[in-house]
Amino acid sequence: MGSYIKYLLVYIVLVALVFFGIFQKIKNKPDRKPVKLSMILKAEKKDKILLYYKTPHGKYTEQNTLKRDIMGGNVQQTIEFNLPAEASTVRLHVSRNKQKNAIAINEIQASDGLRIKKYRKRGMIEYFRPNKFIEKLKVVNNDVLVNTKPIKGQYNPFFHEISLEYLLW
């Protein structure tokens, strides 16, 4: 009976050490970092781009929206969005102007200070899934052409939500 208690005590100590190690790993998990999302694009007419973000337990709201103006004239420009550290997913709205022509996106880049991921051409088409208000994406030269269309008087072109972790992976 004495050796059984020794084995039991050794087993209990080992189990306690494993659980302590798991607890320490979870406790010392690095904090999320703010993410910067930038886009290189051009458009013929003035427009707006909106980036909605939500936290792990939140929703898309006006308070969780970053808005940027696009200048017209087919001039290449860089648009940047600085997302807070608690942002977990994003949804990119590419137009507010029903009368505009296509937007040509050359690159989308995500960075959290440690990781940088760039999306161009086919990579952009694979990761960013358009909704029904965006016609089929086409690669022309080095740009992805985003053509939008109203449907039955409604107009809300966006790319479906994507996790920031997935985007940076």
C-alpha cells in the first residue's frame, strides 16, 4: 500500500505541473497588436472606402467604421486604415458612388508590426470574396478591377468579412 501512495503522489504532482504549464502558457499569451491595412488603388471618380471592423464579441457598427476618401482622376494613391488591437474581423466596402467607374486595386497590405502580408492580383482574388454588388473581379495589367453594380435600386458593394489572423497568416 505504501508504494501505491508514492505512485499516486508522483502522478498528482506530474498532472499539477502539466496544468500549471498550460495555465502559464495561456496567461503569458502575447497581446494582440494593432493592425494597419493599406491599399494602393486608383479610381476615375471621387468615392469613399469604408472598413468595418468588429471585436471578437461585437458587431459591425458605425463606431467601428473607418472611412477614407478616394480622389478621382485615375491617380494612384495609398489609403491606410489603422485598426485597434481589439479588432478581430474586417469587412471592406469599396464604393458609395453608384455613378462611378471601376476601382483598380494594385495591392492590399496587412501588417501588425511583426508580420506583413501583401495581396496582389490572384492572391487578392483568392482572399477577398466579393458580394453580389461586385461583378466578377478581373486582373488587368498589375491591378484587380472592381466593377460594381446596383441591383433593384440597392447598392452596397463590399468584400465579405475576413479574420485579421487569417489575413496575416
